[in-house]
Amino acid sequence: MAQLTITDLLEQGDRLGVRLIGGPATGKPIERVEVVELETLARLAPGTLGIISGDTSPAPYLIDVAIRRASALKLSGIVFSPEFILTETAGVLAMRGEMPLLVSSALRGTDLAVAIDRVLSGGAAESMTRASFAIERAGEIAADPVCSVDDILDAASEALGVPLRMRDDPSADWSDSNAVFIGEVPIGRVHADAPDPAASVAVPVIASYVSRALQRQMRERFAPTQSRADLIVELVLAEAARVDAFVAPAARLGLPLQLSHSAALLRPRHRSDPDLPVPHALAPAVDLYALQLVEEHPELWHVAHIQDDTLIVSTEEQGAGDHQRRLREVAIDIQRYAQSLAGEEWTYTLGLGTPQTGAAGLRQSAAEARVAADSAIAAGRLGGIETTDVTGLRRVLLDFYASPTSRGLLNDVLHPLDELGPERSLTAARTLIAYLGNRNSLVHAGRQLNLHPNAVGYRLRWIREALELDLDDPDIRFAVELACRVRLLGETGA
């Protein structure tokens, strides 16, 4: 500091252990500090802060004389021992003579003089002393389980003499010294309002205290929800025969399995390498965002992870209107956040299940969401939104299409057509569906395809030659039609 005043000194009163007991809180600039006996106060030069040695309080008349003398000498102030007793007369003289009177309760004599001299001279020693005190005070506050982030920053700011603040910044990197994280999720950074060497030293430790406090708050805030989410994962992955065993544990955790549940599944995939695992930090970040997003919603929500997938479950009373719409809105919001966080090389495909009742219904909705997501990925609709239709043939086809084994077997049937090229292969599949779906009628197939029956017959000749299968055999007809329908499902999403 260029000029140190009593006001500046009092701002560091907690660290130095000094407090004002008489006279003004302002005074002449402190140019030096010396330890003297009360009787030798007269030898001090103007601008000196005099520290009176000894542990006993001097006689009142000696104190009155010392205050008058200090005022005449234009001293910056007088510091007494903790046992000092301020009389009414001394208080009046101190105010009249504009002489600050302080008491030292932490450091005594030469120790206090050295500490104040460091403040006067500044430099590395003073910065390290302030930084150490700020870290100590922040640590004491952070140890309180009910402390807030503001409590920690306020304590550190007061100790440093420089305001510290936290700014939201989800782009903070783990290697940044001032970064604040919840687990592995970047939240923000701790900054000093003004450049200060002591703050530069203290901020990394203060940021770690803030990170721990936030993580503790999040753990306490979402612990019940996360415990129920773990149970949901077990339920979804368990054998069907074990479903009833989850009813009692769910009731103890406050999970109403008897209500209506609607599930969504977010499945990440790398665009060029489907087997590449998701970056480790993405799942916790998505998890935290999702939990904070649904916290204010009136429905009961749970966010769980099954390996790299994110399972989102919304629970409401049976018959609640627009249940799936609300799930869709929240899930799309989470999908967009995950996509923005992951970057263009990654996709998050969203599958939506339908509202179902009870524990078995929750499993069914989660299965529908998985099938929908898998079918979209298998069809090349990465990053899309797929809703399962629980009626008709399409759901059966989706189940086939989502299974790599089933899809492989059915693709084997049409493999000879694939060798003809993608355009002819697609034409063949559409022709076969029209022909086989109309009981091998060239006329009806022609109407459906808007072709002359002879044109349909021409196509079927080269299709039969490629497949080398007997399309008059009922079993073969069924297998080929199923394979073609699954193939077109992947091509069109129909």
C-alpha cells in the first residue's frame, strides 16, 4: 500500500488482532511502527504508530498524559495491550486530539510491530501473510456444513481486503487455478475485483473450498432423487420375475411405483466411430443439468445412467393429460444441452416411451424408449427424436430392427440385392412388398407401384435371379416380406 492509515489497518483487524477502542477510526498516515514504553513515547517521530510494551494497563493519569503528548507529536496512533482499560477522560482526550487508540488481542509487542511493518512495506512477505490468513478464514467457514458459497467468499474477501466473486463459466477447465467444479462438472471461476498478489495466491484454495461446498449442497439436495434413480436402473435391468421385489424398497425411498411412468432414453454416439466411449465428464454434466432443470417441475422426475445412456423418467398420477408431451419437452431440452456440450462429433439420439402404469409399466416404457432410440440410430437418424407407436405392426418391426442379431439375420436374406447397388436394392424391396403383400398378384402390385403388370413381372425376374429363393413357398415369402419391411423401416422411418 502506498499509504497505510488506521482505516486500512482496521480492515485487516481480524488478521492482525487489533481493534479500535477510542478516538477516530481515521488518522494520519502510518509511516513507521515502533515498540516503546509509555514513558518514552515522547521520542517517537511524527507519523509513527506507537505500540506500548507490557501486559498491564498503565495508571489513568499516565494514559491521559500520553494521549496529549501523542497528539502534540502528531503520531498516527497508540496500540495498548489487551488488559488496557479506557477511562472516560481518556476517550474524550483521544477524540479531541484526533488520536486513535487501539488494543492488540492476538499479537503482542514486537510480533505485532513486525506484522504491521510488513503491511507498510508490502512485498511478497505481506502478500503471503494476507493470503495465508484468507485461506485460514475461508477454511474455517467452509468447515461449517450449512455454510454457503457467499459465506466463504465474504470471509476470504474480508481477510484479503479485496472482494472475491464467483462468475458462472461452464467452459472452465480442470487445469485452471480458479475453476469451480461440482465433481467433474465445470461451474465457474473465482475472481478478485482488483489485481492483488495475495488474492492470486489465495484464490486457487478458495476455489477448492467453494467447489467442495457446492458439491456438498448438490449431494444433500439431490441425494433422495439419486437413490431412487439407482433403484429405477435396477428395476429396468432386472429379470421380469423379480419386479415385485422392488415394490417395498421403492416405497421406503418414496418412489410411487403404482403411478404412471413415462420414460425417455438419450443414447450418445460418435459420428465416425460408434464404439468410441463418451468422454468421462459429459455424463455428470448432463446429469447435473437435468436434475436442476426438473427440480421446479410439479411432476416427480428421475435421471439415471445406464452405462453411457441417460434415462429420464417422469411419474404422475394415472390418467394425467399430456404426460408424454411434458416428458418430450424436458427430454428435448436435455438433448440440446448434451449436444451443445459434446460438440459436432457426437450425437444424442432421443427415444420416447409411452406412459405406463406400475413397476412393469415403468420397465415397458423404458424398453420402448430404448427400442425407439436404437431404431433411429440403426436407420442412420442420429441425433433425432423417435417416438414408439405401441399399436400395429410398426412396433414389432421396431423390435426387430433395434436388435442387431435380428437385423443381421434379416439383412442376410436381402444381401444378394445389396450387391446390385443401393438404388436397385431399394427398388427391389419396394417391389417385393407390393408383390408379396398382394398375394403375388402382378396386377395389384402394379396398381400399388403405379406400374404396368409386365413391368412388375420384369422386375421380379431379376429379383428372383438375384435372391435365388422360391417366392411361392409360404415360409420364404414371410421371411422376405419381413426383411423388406424392416429394411424400408430403416430407410424411411415409416
